[in-house]
Amino acid sequence: MSRIFSFFLFVLALAAEPADFIWSARYVITMDAQRHVIENGAVAIQGDRILAVGTRAEIDARFQAKQRLDRPDAILAPGLIDTHTHAAMSLFRGIADDLKLQDWLEKFIFPAEARNVDREFVRWGTRLAAIEMALSGTTTYTDMYYFEETVAEATKEVGLRGVLGQTVIGFPAPDYKTPSETLAGTERFFKTFANDPLIVPAVAPHAIYTVPDEVLKSCRLLANRYKEPLVIHLSETKHENEESLAKRGKTPTAALESLDVLNGWTVAAHGVWLDDADMKILKARNTGLAHCPSSNMKLASGVAPVVKILSLGIAMGLGTDGVAGSNNDHDMMEEMDLAAKLQKVTTFDPQALPAETAFAMATITGARALRLDAMIGSIETGKRADVIMIRLDQPHAVPVYNVYSQLVYALKASDVADVMVNGRVIVRDKKIMTIDPAPVMAKAAEYQERVKKSLAR
Amino acid sequence: MSRIFSFFLFVLALAAEPADFIWSARYVITMDAQRHVIENGAVAIQGDRILAVGTRAEIDARFQAKQRLDRPDAILAPGLIDTHTHAAMSLFRGIADDLKLQDWLEKFIFPAEARNVDREFVRWGTRLAAIEMALSGTTTYTDMYYFEETVAEATKEVGLRGVLGQTVIGFPAPDYKTPSETLAGTERFFKTFANDPLIVPAVAPHAIYTVPDEVLKSCRLLANRYKEPLVIHLSETKHENEESLAKRGKTPTAALESLDVLNGWTVAAHGVWLDDADMKILKARNTGLAHCPSSNMKLASGVAPVVKILSLGIAMGLGTDGVAGSNNDHDMMEEMDLAAKLQKVTTFDPQALPAETAFAMATITGARALRLDAMIGSIETGKRADVIMIRLDQPHAVPVYNVYSQLVYALKASDVADVMVNGRVIVRDKKIMTIDPAPVMAKAAEYQERVKKSLAR
């Protein structure tokens, strides 16, 4: 009997296709075009790719995996995509809250940045943020900051995927003193990270009101020459719009369009004050947008017309923004929940932005906003293996009547148990696997004292 | 040497006052009148009371504790107070989301309640909710549901403090068929839980539009006769206000006042559509209010004028409401964050409802809303020992520049590590100590299938 059984296993192993991993869960949320949700589902992974997705029975019959993770009490979903952040600012978490924008910027953020931000600050801050993101299920994030090649190094160290924008701004910055130096540095950055499996290098002109027109144009040309994205803040505040209208007679979007800045791969953050004509331009240019509900609420910027934007077919993802006052964490589970609730209460329509749409914004729609939807954003054969396991083992996670509703309105960042990016397990059982968090936490404490002292001066 | 040292310890033990517990932390947030925050602070507890609060050095010099808990990486704060919930509805978590209120009520909630709610449902649902609340730092909650004596039993089992309102409603309910039966039952409930150390029994006429006027008056008389509170929904929706104005020519608040229903200890939930005259009445009557931002946003009820209400000196706490669609969790850390952000974005003022005010709503102001502020809501000598430890050991929790900001905008329910209610440790190291959660989770799964089937009929 035992010999026959061994022979049977041998035949099965011959017949089965090899896979590096099989991950199975109570529910697999694919976010494919048909929005398949597979009960008792599984996914097979080989190298950096998803080989197949199906029921656990189907996947187990077809594949023989080197490693497996079976979580009958979890949801397996595409990794979350944060479309707008300033990661390194994590070291300024909550440095100044509940202030008017000008006071916040001028009395706290600008002095704090001028006195503290250097390459090492950016390295440790990005590590801290990237660990926070990984632990809360974010697998791809979009950044705008300084020393962006160092951001890229820290991002790869933690194992996240990043669309990383080197900031270009019209005044001396911590890394480069002039826009032309910055552009030269950005070009080197583009070359260093060309074809990197995890990093999409980008150029990030800060905003229309902080970057001279000629520099904005140069950013676009540079991005297009290297076929990399341009990321920018757009119509975040009413003041920004009013100033643009007063100075240029055009909205920020129309002004950027007239400078030909939107002519290419672009991701624009906020879009709170977009009007119909702006949306028409953004739709025509296939510009991706990042909605940042926490930030827009906390800074009292206003409420982006998300329902309308999405109804026009413009891809709008979700972003956490920086944690130095605009938000105080990088928690995409919270942004989904906020996005849905904020649209409902401000439109007086409880059906506005339902849970499934909010979850899409955090995954496949976010991927579309970044023009990376051929690669990430859903669990489909051939896509990169960016997947997360979210457990249903806590009292707040049960019962489950609707998986999208549970994800958006009940589950928390702390329910994320396992995270894989590009076929690599970066979080296992709620522990970061790629980097020792202890020295990062210690550095955060060290910077806390240093930054406090720098502001007391 | 060793004998001298033993003698020294002996003398110290003689000199020191006895305490059951000393809990120390990096920061002790007292929420006393001066809002003292004590770095490297501690609290001594004896029986159900706080003996003293001070620096760790002071407390250690003065007291000799049987048990101690030292968390140099945590915030020690008053337990959170949830001023409005329907705990047992946890078994309906997310049963129907993103629907118009009438569809939600008539197609899902009412049928689901009619077909499923009995005493056992309430027992298991309350257990589930109470464990969720305890794990997320809630030490006191206010309930409105059916079979409230069973709610009280489950609440005591988990070890929470509760202001528990027996629902009185103008149609046959799962527990009682008529208002007069309900009132008789409520009177028995009052007698059973008179002088209970954890339970404040209350009468809960559902709302002005679901309870006949004569019954509303009887509720008030009963509450006053037993010196217990009356809890009620008030001006939650625009429809409720318009209907009241059309039928009675009075706002709901004015109508209740004219019926003398507000003449006594009252906690009213929502208050979204209160006008100036309503606020004047509520102030004069010293009515406590419960603000439920998640619920008001999700059901698109509107935005309560919280800043104005608080500026008038009316005590408004925070509430999670039920999890069957109005919210999908009992997470007070989230409600604080939402309350602050929602006021900012809707008033276009980033200074509206700062973090400290939001944290006060979740603690001492909530206690005032319940008229229990002599007993709970702050860490002060003589108050009940309702305290929580919130850890700062995760990447999202550091650095710390401002403790209130961190609590409201960055820390999560999952950071709550230890919870004490009335001098009893009910959560230790993120584990519930008072009840085995496994059968409760199993029951939730069982009810999930049962409820699904009941709605498929």
C-alpha cells in the first residue's frame, strides 16, 4: 500500500506544474474586470508573477508549491496602492496639527525641513514609512520628496514597489539648490533606476505655484524623453485656484495644459477644486489622480468631487499624503473608509461611493491612475505577485456578510497579516521580514529629540 | 549587607501605603481640569478606585503595589467612553451597506431583526461587541436595544461599564409586545441593577417619531422615579426634523421639551439638525449629547454642529452607533479622528475641533454627557479605576511630538494593550482576560449563516 501511495504522489508531482508559492484564503478578491470573488480560493505564484488564481481545489490540483500559506480565516486581495505620499516626512509625524495652512508651513514645516532634512533623514524617514506601509498592506506607493534616489534605496530595502518622484521646486531645496541642478540630478536618478523591477523613477514638480513655468515645461520634456511619469500637486486648495485665476486667468489645470505639462504620463494629487472644464482636460490627457481624504479633511482643503471624477472615467486612486500634519499615518484601510464616508455625507447620498468602488480606488483604479494596471492592481494571471492577506480573526472582523463592506468599513491596517511584493514575502504574520525595525524605531526616537530642539531655537 | 538591605526593604514596606496596582507609562494623560500630562507618570489603584496619580518616582515612593505594569513605551489614559451604541447588532455587522435609509431599514434591518433577534442573539451579540470595545480601549458604553437585562449580564461578564437603555418603541418588539409591557419590564430592570457597580440601567424611548407622546412622558416619569437616565435618538436626520415640524409645528427638541421629556437625566444621540433654539433648551436641561461621526457620514445624515454645541458648554461625547450599516465597528479611536477631521473640512477651518478637544469628547466630555463625570472620564484621585494603556511600539506610533495629536490622528484601536475597568484588568497584552473569545467568534460564524438564510427567505 505504502509503495503504491508513494508512486501516486510521484505521478502527481510529475503532473503538477511547479510554483514558488500557493496562498489560499477564505475569500480571494481578484479585482479583475468581472470583480470575481472566489470563496475558498487560492493563488499560485512563480518568480515575480501570478501563475493562476482559482478555487483552492483547482489550484492545488494543478500546482505543486515550494511554500504555501493557508489562511481559512482571511481575505486574499491585491496589495494596496497609495497614489500620493511624502514618505520621509514620517519623522515629522504630528509635528504641528490643527493649524492654519500658512502657519503650519511657515512656522513648522519649512523651518523643520530646513534644519533637519538631509540624506540620512530621508533614508531613516523612508524606512520608517515604508515599514508602516508594508505592515498595513500597501505594496506600491507614490512619493514626492528630496534625495529621491535614497528614497528608492530605502524602498527597495523594505521591498515595496514605488513610483518615486524627485521634487523640483523654485527655491533652494535640501538636496539641490536650483531647478537646473535638480533636473540634472533627476536625469541621473532616471538612469540609475531604469528598468528596476520595483522602482518607477519620476519627476515631481511641486505645484504650479511653486515652480517657474519654464521649469515645469522642462520637467515634462525630461519625463517624456525617459518615458517616466511626472507627479504634481494640483488644485489642492481654493487659494491655489484663486491665485492661478487671478495671475493667469486660468485654473491650475488649464494653465498646466497651456504649458503642455499634462501632455504625457502624469499623476496629479488632490484635485479638490477641479471644475468641469478641468476634468475634461484631465480625461483627454489620461491624467491619473490621487484623492487624499484624510489630508483634505484635516487641512480643511475641501472635498474632491470624487463621484463625478470617477463617473467620467478618470482614474482616481487614494493617497495618504505626508504625516507631518496633513495626515498622521500611512493607513490605506483608513483612507478607503474615509473616502466612502466623506462622499456620502457631503452629497447627502448614502449610495455615493460604495465599498466596492472605494476598494477599487485602493487597488485597480489606483493602478490605472499610475498607468501600472497592466502590471498591478488585481489578482490575475501574468500580473506581478503583489498580494496581501487580511485576517478575519478579531471580534471586529466578524460576521462577514459582504467582503467589500468588511474591507472598507470594518477591517483595519492591523488585520493585515502577510504581504507579498513582486513575489517576495515582505510581511509574515504581522512582522516585517526584510529589515530589522528596531534600529529604525530607535532612529525615530533620536530624530524626535533632534527635531524638537531644532524648533526650539 | 544583605541583612541591612532586607531591613531597609522592611521599613520601606511598612512606610509605603498599600495599593493593588501601580501602572506606569511614558506619558500619563489625566484629562483633569488642568489637563495635566505627566511624563514618566504612574497611577496607584486600590479596589475600584484611583488612589493617586503622579510621576512614577512619586508614586513608587509612596505606594507598595501587589501588581505592577510598567510600559515605558505607552500612553496611560482614561478609558474611552462610547456614548451611543446598539451593541447586540454586532451580529448584523455590514449586513446592508451603501443603501438609502428606508431601503436599509425596511428591506434589511427590520426583517433581519424580526427573524433573528431573541434573548440568545442579544447575549452573543453583546458579548461580541463588548469584547471588541474592550480590546479597542472602550471602558464605558451606552446602549439602546432589546432584552437589556441580558445586555447587562453580558456587559458585566466582559467587565465593561454600561449605561444600558431598554428600548421602548411604539410597535411590537422582540422582547415586549406593547409599550406598557416594556415599561413594566424596564422597571424590573431598574430594580435588578440598582446600585450595580458597573451598570447604570436606563430607559430608551427610541425617538420622537416612533414612540407615542404618552409613552414618552411615561418613560420620563419612570426614569425620574428611579433616578436613572433616559436615552433617546434626537434630530438624526433632516427628515425627522421636517416631519416633526410638519406634524407638530415644532422641532423634535422643542416637541420633547413641551412634553417635559427633557426634564431630567437625558442622553440624546446624534443632534445633527439642532438649531439655536434647540441648543438653548438642551443647555438649560443639561442634556448630554452623543456625536456619531461614522454613522452620520455613512448614512449621509449630515454633519452635527459640534463646534457650536461644545462652545455653548453642552456636553457632547462620541458614539460608534450600531454596526449593522451605520458604522461597521465599535472603534472609538476612529471616531475621535473622524470627529476632528469632519468638523475641519465642513467648516473650512483646520483649527476646528483640535485633537485635545476630540480626545476630551472621548473621555471627560463623554463622562459629562452621561453625567458620570464625578466617577469616570479622567485619571484623578478618588475616581473609578477605568484606565487604558496605548502602546507606542509600532512604526505608525513614532515619533511623538504631541500626545493628543498622536492619540487622535495616528494611534489605532490595535495599539490598545491593557484595559482596566473598575479596578479589574479586563484586557492584558491585547488579550481579553474575562471571557473566552473563541465560542463568541464561533457563535458569530453560526449567526452569519442563520441571518443570511433568514434574509434569503
